[in-house]
Amino acid sequence: MPRVKRATFWTLLLLALLGGTELVAQIVWAYLERQAMEAVAAAGEKALRNDAINFLKEPHPVYGYRLKPGLDLQHLKTTVQGFPQREPVGVERRPGSLRLVAMGESTTMGHNVDTGNYPAHLRRLLAERTGYSRDEAEVINAGVAGWVSGQIALLAERELKDYRPDIVFLYVGWNDFQSYDPLGPPPEQSYFDQRYKSILDSPLANVPRLKSLVLLYALFSKASQVFDRVTVIRSPGSPPDPGATYRFLIYNMDRIVAAFRAENPNVTVMVATLAGRWPNESRELFESRQGRIWWMRKHGLDREDAAAMLARLNAVLRDYAVSRGLVLVDLAAAFEPLNRPRLMRDFAHMHDEGYELIAEIIFDHLRRRGLVEGMESSRLAALRKKYWDRPASKH
């Protein structure tokens, strides 16, 4: 009997210690979370001061900033959730509906709510060519101009997973490509963490209980960063590895996929490579302020070098999609033989028919994989034929 009493005593004591530890962790977490949210919102407000389209955005305590909800401008509308589209979207699914979420940056958000973004064209294609009505074929444009993959992952974890889409299309990476120097040492911190110092940039931050686990994870992450720094310092002069350069992009893509699969294990995730205009543009355009990226000027890269650097990132995205068993939509390969100066406004953004072509390519993948039933598009062939010629002269 005494042995049973001792076991009971030590069990109760252990539970009390664990409970006390968790109580202290909850108090510490609440304080840190409040401080972090204030700091993130302040950093977002600072970032918006130099943003050319800051009138479309507002500071946010988790993401730094996001699109203002309820915008009603000539070419841009947003829903109450801040999605850049006309169609309202509820979290609850309509019976028998098809729901697709498109995630990305300004190349997903677009420049015109009706014709200047690929989600709008895709919504129209699904309504016109499948058995779904316009109300049943739901496409959510979750693109936000200026966001990096860390912000996109947070949106998936905190909001979009609850929409339980059937299909997620990821056109993600342009702003990571601009943020990380592929000819410099591998980054020690993500761009989002550098800029916003957020403790919320972690999958465990969404766990409603056991904040002691979250704090332990944070300490472990800091220790890992120290180890990473040591290994980088010990191997100077090693050739830049694109996998190391874009490791935070891959980490955040994994977070996005995990968030959606947690709510819908059968979700289909599609990953796109990035369609760029380099090297098919004039030297004058390339050397203009909007023609190239800061690290290209830093290293004196030319148009061919810029295209090669983008090809390195696209190789990482292809390997990522294949290794994770995701659907690869190789937009870079699809646009390569086309006259990209006619299709694209700059090195990343499309004219209206460029976005329409992206939507046609996505729809073709959906149809070929049996994710939707619909007719083969003559418009896809027409657009390819229209732009299938030699790129404009580079001189």
C-alpha cells in the first residue's frame, strides 16, 4: 500500500509541476504574443510608407500588412476578407461545389479584378467549360502584392485552411527570388523574420494549448540557427547552392501544404514554376529601375545571367513538386518558346492575355488529371499560336 501511495504522490507532484510550467508558459506567451503583434504591425506600417500601392493595404499584427477589405476602386475590388475579387466567399462550402485557392504575390493578385489576374480567368473557364455553375465553381484569389513566402504560409495556417479547398495552386517565389541573393552566402534568417521579428512565424504558434512546447521549439530554433551559422562560416568559398539559398521558401511551402492537408487530406496541391521575361528584352529595359533586381546590379549580371538565376530557382521548384508528390505546372517551360515581351508587362507581371494563358494552362492540367470534366480548349491553342514567334530583338 505505501508503494501505491508513493507512486500516487509522485504522479500528482509531476502533474502539478507540468501544470505550473504550462501556466507560466501561457503567461509568458501571452506577453510575447502581444509584444510581437505590436512590433509586426509597426514594422508593417513602416514598410507601407515606401510602398507605391500602400493605399490598397493596411498594417496587420500577424502578416505585417495585408490588402484592405471592402475596397471598391475602378480596377480593384476586395471582399470583406481582403481577397482581390468581386465574388464574395464564405468559409462554409456549398454542397457539390468545387473550391480552388490560388496563393501567391502580385503575380497572383494581378492589376485588374476582371481581366488582369489568372484566378479571374480560371473562375470563368470553370463556369464555362465544366458542369459547375458560376456559383458552384469557387476560385479564391489569395494573392497579396509584396508578400514573401513566410506571410503566405501564415495566411494558409491561420485563415485559408478553414476554407477546405479541393485544389490549391501555388504560384509562389517571385518575392523570395528578389529578397535572397543567390550569389551570396545562404541566409541565416528568413526575410520575414529579419523584417518583422515575429514569433508567430511557426506552425506551432497556432497550437491553442501547450505553449511550453512552442517556447521550447523557439529555443531549439535559435540553437539551430547558431549551428547553421557555424557550418556556413566553416565552408567559405563553396559554390552557392540554390537549395540552401531558397531553404526558407521550401520550408514555407511545406507549411502551406501541411496546413491545407490537416483540414482536407485529399486536397490537390499544384506548384508552378515562375515564368519570367529575361533575357528577351532590350538592354535599356533591363538596365531601367524596374528591369532587374538589386542583387543583379550588385554583381553586374546581364540579361542572360538573370535568366540563368531564375532557371536555378525553377529547378528547385520542380524538384520540390516531384519530391513531395505534388502536381507540377511548369509555366516557365510553357512560356519559354513564346514572345514574352508581348505577353509580359515587366520581368514578372503579365498583360491580360498572359494571365489568361496561365489560367488556360492550369485548366488544361485540371482536365488532363481528371480533377474537372470539361472540353479541350481551342483558346489555349490560339494563344500559343498567337505568341509563338521569335522573341523581340534584345538590342
